[in-house]
Amino acid sequence: MKRLLLIFSLAFATALWFSCEKDPDSSSDNGSDVEDGVNHEETSDYTWDPSSEITITLNGSSITTSSSLVTINGSTATITAAGNYNISGSLSDGRLIVDAGNNDLVRLILNSATISNSLGPAILIEKSQKTIINLSEGTQNTLSDGVTYANPADDPNAAIFSKSDLTIFGAGSLTVNGKYKDGITSKDGLLLKSGTIISTAIDDGIRGKDYLVVEGGTITVNSGGDGLKSDNDANSGVGYILIEDGTIKVTAAGDGIAAQTSVTVTGGDLDIKTGGGSTSIVSGDASAKGIKGLVNVTLAPATCIINSADDAIHSNSKVVINAGTFSLSTSDDAIHADAEITVNDGTIAVAKCYEGLESHIITINKGDITISSTDDCFNATAGTRTEQDDNSWTYINGGRIAVSSQKGDPLDSNGSMSMTGGTVVCHGPATQPNVAIDYNGTFNITGGMLVAAGPSSNMFQGFSTTSSQASIKVIFKSSVSASTIFHIQDSNGNEVVTFKPIRNYLTMVFSSPALVKGSTYTIYKSGSSTGTLQDGLYSGGTYTPGTLVSTFTISGSVTSLSNL
């Protein structure tokens, strides 16, 4: 029931994206309608009477069986009815076909089976209501298709190709070699429940046209196209990927995980490398994104490592991160969404990117985010690349954010920004014209702590004067060397902030609830601290004063200090 509710929510979300018009190819090939947004799984799929099993034995170049439900033609076995079929042995150049009734459930029990077909799929499922492949415990099974197909104009293009719903499960192993195009393809739904699955493919590794659901197992994909894929673009409620658990490793020339509608991850361990990784550049119209959902991407408790040549996480609409641990490295955006990025919790560490988070609206409610970027770390933009307010927004309501930009702005909004809580540490570029904070609208702060260091520029900005929490803007006489401590203490000698920028700086912005209007504070530079250093910010310990820079009194919402 829980999964059905989740899937129905996916269907609702994608329905907002697509029209209700139906494509002639939108129904399954066996004539049944696509069950939009509904997983084909049933509890009864995984239990059967072993005494009912029908034996199919592969004997090199021939096949034997005693059942009239299986038709043998040379090295081709065709299953014509529902049943449980135990398949063992090796077939050097042949295939297994399922051509049963539209309402038939067919179980293929792979029991140390090896099938190679030089002219088409190793397993071709032409017709059934549902086909289930069971990987018998402790067995190794291998399926391979040919480099060329006898009938390339036909639909089949994978070593395992199904025209009906397909489930793979079990405690055994399956190695699939897609030498023609794909490794595993279902033109309806595809469910991977358990087992060890290795798919190597010229094109896509594992594809469920209507949906791809991963509930568990150990899955390894090496593909010349996309890794995991769902691409039905004709119906609302389909074309999605749902990952609930499992250990998944994808190495793909194209996208790692790609859905025509939504990608939802609620658990599991993901390791994704695309397009040669973050040291590579995607050219032309090529796509090598780590996780891509054209409608929505929703990520919850999971461990995810992405090393991508294109965006690490991408959506044409929304990205929502509710929990999990994400280690991202990319030559493009770490997280991109055309409409909205929302981080409700989780740990996000971006070791390398061109831009960090890019969207029209960025909202951080909680979490631990670190970003090292070439250009902007946060970039709220409508995509118009204007210096006028485009109504983009960045909302920081909580969490800990540490951002460092080599050549861009750590915090950049083509519209406005708002901060109500959390901790933000900004390491700006060493040289102009970019700065630590850049916005075209307003930046109001009502809570939380922010410290930002950057170069001098006519674009140098702090918080807006309409802010209810006090802040300071500092400009030094000359550039201060990298790693020189910036320290503020109150009139009683209590630490307000001790900050160690990683690059040369000439300007500083600081705001905290500790800054009280009418109170006096002292700025020092240099010196040392015995506190714990994290992302350039010290906590605890004792500060040993260096050079006294200035003593000042908070006069209003923004206090400007120049020529220090």
C-alpha cells in the first residue's frame, strides 16, 4: 500500500507535465492498456510450487523438454502458456521466446543458464501478461545477444527484450551482454527486486519504457548510452524511475539515471559516473547527467556518489532533497532545476563543479552543504542573464552552508535573497570583478549567521538596509593575504566570529544575532586560534589577538567600515 501511494503521487506529479492525449504506441505490445503509474508487482509473484516446474535443458546447440507447452525449433524454445519453467545448461547460438496469452503469468527460473544468440535477443518476451525471471540461489546466469540482428527493423534491441511487464528477482547472479544496443529492455514496466545483475551494453544498460522500479539487489551497469532509463513520453503517470533500495553502480557514456518524467530515490547506495567524469566536457547536444528527471527529482535517505561530465543532478522542473548523503563532482552544474531546488535535509558535498546550485528559486531549510565551484556556488536565475531583477529567489532558512568560488560569486541571485536562519560561510574569488555576494533585488536577513570575504569591486554588496538583523560591511585599505584571520569580539572580549578566508580578500560582510544595535565591537586581523576549524570558521578555543584594526559601534541595520 505504501508503494502504491508513492507511485500514485508520481502519477499525479507527472500528469501536471503531460497532456492527456494518447499516442498510438502508448499501449503495451500485447494489446493491454498501460496501467499508468501502477507497479505490476504482486506478493504472489514470488511463490510457487516447485513440483509444478517444467524443465527446459540447454544442450549446446539443442534444447530438450518434456512439456507440450514448449515448442522446440532447432536452437529456439518457445513457451506458449503460463507456467513455471526451470532453465539450465548452455546454448551457444539460440534463444528463448515467451509467446503466451495476454493474461498469462510466465516464470523463467534461470538455474545456471547461459544463452548466446548471434542474430537477436537471448530472451525475447513477445506476449504475456507478466513475465518473471527468477535467479536461482547460488547460480550464475549469462545472456548475450549478437552484434547484428537478423531483423533489425523489428522492435527487439536488447539481450533481454520484453513487450510486457518484466520482473527480475532472486538470490543468484545474472550477467547480460548487450552487444547490439541495450542490455535489458521492457516496453512496459520493469521491476528489479533482488539478485546480482551486471549489464554491459552498447547503448542503454537497463530500460523500462513505462517505468523502472528498483527495490533491491546489487546492480552494475556499463553502457555506451544511458545507464538506467525510462522514456515513455506519451502518457502521464509513466516514464518514471523509482529506486527504493539496492547497491547500484553505473558507468555510462550518456546519462546515469534518466527518466522522461520523474526520478524518486528513497534509499540505496548509488555510485554513478557519466561521460568520462568531471574532467571531461560534453559536446553539442550530448547529455551525460548523473541523475536526470525531466519533471521532478526527489531524493531521500540514500548514499549517492556522482562523478559526471554534465549536471550531477538535473530536472527541467523541480529537485527536492529530503535527506541522504551526496558526494558530487561535475564539470557543469552540481544541482540544476529550471523551476525550483529545495533542500530539506541531508549532506551535500560538491568537490568540483562549474556552478553549484542553479535554479529560478533555491530554498535551503536544513542540511549540511559544501560547494567548491569555478563560477557561482548558488545561482538563482530565470535564465535570462540580465542584470535586472528577474524575480529569482534564494531562501536560506536553516542548515550549514560553506561555499567557495574560484572565479564567480559564492551567492548570486538575479533577483533577491532572504536569510532567516542557519550558518553561511562564503569564500569569494581572489580577484575582481566578481564578489562574495551579488543580487539584483534585495537581500534581507532576519536570523542566522553569515560571513563572506571577497575582493573589492564596484559590485561589492552586503545586506539590504531593510534587514531587521544588524550587519557590517568592511573594506580594507589593501588586499589581505589568504589565511589571515578576521576576528570580531564584543566589548567584554567575547568572540563574535573568527574566520580564516582561503583567498586574498579586501572586503568582508558579516551578520549575526550577536551584533546588537548600539553596542561596541573590535575587529582584529591575524593572530591565532586554538578552536576547531571547519570551512574557514573557528568554533570554541581561545583567540590570541593579532593586529587591532578598528573599534566600532553598530549604528543601524547596516554599518559600513572603510579604509581599515
